[in-house]
Amino acid sequence: MLLGFKTELHPTNQQKTLLAKHAGVARHAWNWGLWLTRNILNHNSDNPSGKLKFPTSIDLHKLLVSMVKPNNYWYYEVSKTAPQYALRHLSNAWKRCFTKVSGQPKFKKKGRDDSFTLDGSISVGFNRIKLPRIGWVKTYEILPDNVSPKSVTISRKADRWFISFKIETATIITDKSVDVVGVDLGVKSLATLSTGEVFVGAKSKKKLESKLSRLQYLNRNKTKFSNNWKKAQLKIAQLHTKVANIRKDTLHKLTTYLAKNHSQIVIEDLNVSGMMANHKLAKAVGSMGFYEFRRQLEYKCELYGSELIIVDRWFPSSKTCSRCGAVKESLLLSERVFNCEHCNLSCDRDLNAALNLAMAGSSPVNACGLDNADVARAKQE
């Protein structure tokens, strides 16, 4: 299977300038292509009888070479593949928009998510990589052996540069200590397993929130784009990166532990976008990273030979008694202990939900998303 490999670069000052130029050209090509395609869409909506053909990525690149490149000499200082891939990514973004997968692409801003893609003569050494028009760039860690990537993506976070590419990896079958485990994700604790284990979320943003607020407060009266303003913006970006890295580290450790040691992992199909719409929960849900948890778990289960089971989001895992199968009509979010009126079971709310998910994953009836009455009846039978 193909896996993404990402590591930090250790460029010289001259190479940092070249990397920034490549990112600037890619951003300029994206913004120019987005401006052109939006004008074409507006023209077609205003003139239904005289519609213009919507350009492909190849059409956009031909127009870029003839109209933009001659007037902007700095396009010739970087690899030609940087603007090519930027227009290709723009074309893919419009395709996702037309198929209702995502919204319209937006203009890119300098210093925010700077990235570009290169292909061509790329060579990988022990702890360095050769890039077109940039040369050999050192890395902070050893790179994989016998790898010859066709393309690489380089991105910048705060003042650090990263490179990523795909590598072929064989499936690693590990000894599994548990057959089936239910995982209940929550705001109070990141994950509660049906085995009784509880994993507390990093909550890194909450810990560093006061420091971040202080930096933003001190930056409020600085002149925009001045040297002091730029220094303060860099400190804020570095703190945001630290928050994101703490969250990713927590999620990677948890998902790797689950995929390596459990044969079947059962989770709920959470409506993350709906949870984020609740202003009382959005901050806590965002700091946990539920979507990223599922994304990591999907590819790691494939890597370590585990099976991931997704239970329907309407399955009443929290309202159902894990002992007798009775379903409560309502259960408030503030009720952290589940008390069953039929069998007098009393246990932690999240543990009860995890036990129900484990049973739902092992039973084909409960994993199909039946209504509450059918689920309870199936459990009692």
C-alpha cells in the first residue's frame, strides 16, 4: 500500500529563499487561474446564449505561458512544475465544487498554508534529497531506503519547511491481544475503550490559550507589515503549530495502539460538522480532532491488518443498556453515569457506549443502523 512520508527540511538561507519563491509562484498561478475561471463562470451565467468553454488545467497552463509568464520574469527563476501543479490542483478543486463535494476554491494569501509540488529529477540520499532548481537539501532525519518519488510536495508551517512524498509499504501483521474493541469518542475524554481503558485528550489549545491570547493582545497596536508585526506574527504561528503538533502526536499514539493490538475496532459514524455547528461544543470538539482520528485509524488498520467497523450514527450507543439492552427515551449530556431502570446497571456513560459498540461490531444485526426498538429487541433475543 502507498503511505505518505513527511519530514522537516534543513535548508540553507539561500535555499529558503528559493523555496519561498517557488511557493510564491505557485500561489500567484493559483490566484490568477481562480480569477480567470471565476470570470468565465460569471460570463456564462450572464450570457447563457454565448457560453465560454470552462478551461482544463492544460488550457490554463497554455494561457499562463502566453499571457502571464512574459510579463513576470520571476516565473523563470523557479521550476516550471510549480505553477503547473498549482493549476492542476485548482482544476481538481473546481471538479469537487461542481460535484457538490466541497465549496468554491478561495484565493490564497501569502504566509498562510504556503506549499508547492515538484516533479522531475528527484533523488533521495541518506539524510538529504535533491530537488529540481534547488539542489540537495538536508533533512533532520534519515530518509527511507530505495525510494525514488515521482513528485514531492513542500509546505511551510511558521518558519519551518516540510517535504512529503508517497512510499510503497507492505502490510505489517502484528499479534493482536484483543479481538473486538469498541471505541467511544468524547469531549471529556478523547476515547473510552470497551476494555475499560481511558485515553485523555491533549487539550493543547486550552493549555496554551492564555499564552496565545497574550501574544495576540500585544500585537494589536503594531503597524501592519512592520518588522515588529512580522516577528509577533511568527511567534503566533509557531504557537499555533505547537498546538497542532501536540494534538497530532496524541492521535497518532492512540490510533497506532488500537490498530496494532486489536483485531476489530468499532467506532461510531460521528456527524462532526453537525457537532461543530453547536457553539457550545465546537471548541472542545475541534481541539480533540475526531475527523483526524478516523482518517488515521482507516489507513493504520489497513497497514497493521486490523478491521475497522463503522456503526451507523443513529445507533443509540449511549442510551442503550450494555447488560439487558433496554433503551432510554432521553439521556442528557450532563448525565455522566448510566443508570438502567430495568436491571439496575450503573456504570460510566462512555464505558457503557463503548461496550455497546463492541457488541454492535460483533453482531451483523446491530451494525446495520436499525431503529431503537429493533436494536433493543435484537439484543434481548
